[in-house]
Amino acid sequence: MRVLAAMSGGVDSAVAAARAVDAGHDVVGVHLALSRMPGTLRTGSRGCCTIEDSRDAWRAAEKLGIPYYVWDFSERFKEDVVDDFIAEYEAGRTPNPCMRCNEKIKFAALLEKALALGFDAVCTGHYARVDRDADGHPELHRASDWAKDQSYVLGVLTEAQLEHCLFPLADAPTKAAVRAEAAERGLSVAKKPDSHDICFIPDGDTVGWLAEKIAMEPGEIVDETGATVGEHAGAQAFTVGQRRGLKLGRPAADGKPRFVLSIEPKQNRVTVGPERLLAVDEIRGIRISWAGRPIPDAVVDPATGASARFPVLAQVRAHGDPVPATAQVVTGDDGDHRLVVILDESLRGVAPGQTVVLYQGTRVLGQATIDTARSLAAV
RNA sequence: UCCGCCCUGGUGUAAUGGCAGCACCCCGGCCUUUGGAGCCGUGGAGUCUAGGUUCGAGUCCUAGGGGCGGAA
């Protein structure tokens, strides 16, 4: 196959590219430039797409003896990821930019260009597996190393995208083994720290960064009874489940910490309360996508406007535990499909804008963007 | 303008006259391809003021300041 290896400049994508070469593919390395302005991405151990990273990727490509290019996707990245990130926070929601990037950039803009240039697949260093069912349709599964498994952030991929994905690290036993392999191969990035945090926020100060993009107004922080307990500099800077940074002068009567329960940007109000009020067991999602063929139970019956109810494992954060649940696709008033997930056990800190990914065993069924999350017990 | 109770980090509270503790909060670290959460820390911050008793005072005494409460 002709394979385009996306090389971030980190260990994983370098080893993945190396494995693709070993597998006999015709590999070309490409690094995505996501910002034209130096200093607007996290650097050093933090970011994933800086100038230094492109140099690391280039050195790795050279070591592997493959052609190497840098493609500028800064425009698309700004429109589809950064601007979306800002708009979501403005609306009082909590976006997941990494998923947007996978959905719109790495496996969309990049993949489209690769296919147009005659490549058969895009190879990345994600820890996830693509299997084929009996009919040859792709299925997305968790990686062997559950500790590093990244199938959650790939839950947005569609069947068409999965058709062209190559994840050579699917069977990597551990991250340490990947690093060891990188060292053996003489890759200079073997000991490079993992990337984390949001790549386009240079110093990791998300609130400070948002404050420059969004007009924020001071407002009230109220508790679950409606009593004013403090004030904030802008409701958009908060997220459901947040504990730190509330700067409430007075502790709660019971001396327990308080968490953000909800954000109402229109009223510019933030509501806080005790941990138990964070528990939710019904999650409703919009913008559903299926990672491969939807399972038969998830197909909406035109007669009823709803699918069957089917058992799943629901995961609401990249490294959260999946919890048993029952899912159903229903048709909303606007004709759009909605995902309704009833959890067997409640979860805390589920913020609108985040992503719920559905699994059955190791298989990723699909995902939806969380629209609402609530407790079914009377409030 | 008589009597009683109270005053401890930013906040809420502990301490038979014997090292001022706990919680919230804040800060730092760990974790993490999102936000948060979680975990760790010898981290930050306090006895209203002035005297007195005592080997030793947050604690007892006196005066002052501040806050509650008392059918005249």
C-alpha cells in the first residue's frame, strides 16, 4: 500500500511510521503545521505540533529513509478546531478539541488530501485497532494496552475514514515497549516526553487564553438553593464538575468542597453545589456518528422514529472508566437523531459539549456530543 | 450605656493552663493527546488590642474595641 504517515514529532508516530515501513508499505512522512505563528503552540514537552516537533519528525523520517513533507493545515485547524473551541465555551459548553481535530483535520482534511494524491491509507501513532468483520467492514477496537488506549478520541471516525486508517501500535504491549523500540531503531525521540494538554494554548492557561477571545462579564455564583455565594469574572470560563478556582470566600456549611453544577451564559450565572448533585444517569447526545457500520439495534425504525434499546458501555472522558448502560437512538422534534444513554451507575462531572463514546466489549460503536446530562432521581 | 454570651489563617471551626489541629480555599507537583475530576505535598496563611497572674496563656484576671442576646 501507499501509506501517508502522519508524524507529530513524538515517539508514537515515529515508531508507527517505522512499523509501516517494516510491513513493506510505500511510506511517505508528513508533519502537520497547525499554526503559522511560532509561540502560539505549546512547546517542549507540552505541545504536539511546534517547530521543534516538525524538526523531530523530520529527523525520524530521515532515519527511516522515507520522504518527508510539512503540510500547512493552519487555516483548517483554526476554523474547525480553534474557532469551534471558542464558540463552544462562549455557549457555556466544554468542547473536546482533540476529538474535533481527529474528526476534521487528521482523518478528514489530511486523509482527503492523501487520497487525492493516490495514497491508500493514513498511518498514525494512535493506540487503537481496526479490525474487519466477516464481510470485511472495518470496526474500531481498543488497543492491547488499555492504559494507553486512545480509541475514545477516535470514536468520531466514520466507516469511510476507518477504511483508510492504519494504527501500527494497536498491539503495542506498553508505552515503555514503544520507547524501547524507538531507542533500538535509533530514533532520537525515544525519550521525548508525552504530549498532553491543549496544543494551541501555549502556557496551558485555558481561562487566560479564553479571556482574550471572549468578552466576559463579572456575574454571580449561586448555590443549589439560588443563594448568592460568590462572584466570577465570566461564566464562560467554567466547566461542569469544576472544583478549583471558584474563589468562594465562605466554605459550605458542611465544610465539603463545592463543584460547578451548571453554567448559564445568558444569565451569566454559575451554579455550584455539593458533589452528590453532580451525579447523572441520563445523558442525551447530538451529532451521532458510528465508527463503522452501526449495529442493527442502533438503526432507527422509520415507523417509530426510534431504534431498539441496546446494552453498551458508555465512556465520557478519555481516561474514564466505561460504565454499563442502555442506549437508544430517538428522533427529536427537529427530525434529527438523538442518542439517549441511561447509565446503570451514575457518573459525575459530565459536561455538555464533551463526548460520550459507546462500546460493546472492546469495540467502539460510535459517539455523540453530550447535549444534556441529568439525574433521573427527582431533584 | 445595668447584666449575660462571643471574638483563633481568606472562610468555617478544634485545642484538662503545656508543640495552635482539621476542613474549605490558595499554591506547587503527579496523572492525562480535551475540560474537569482524582492523588501527593515538610507548601501558603491565624489566637482583636493593651496590660497582668504563671516556669508556661488561645485558655485565667483587668481595661479597651467589635458582634450578638435581656419585658421594664
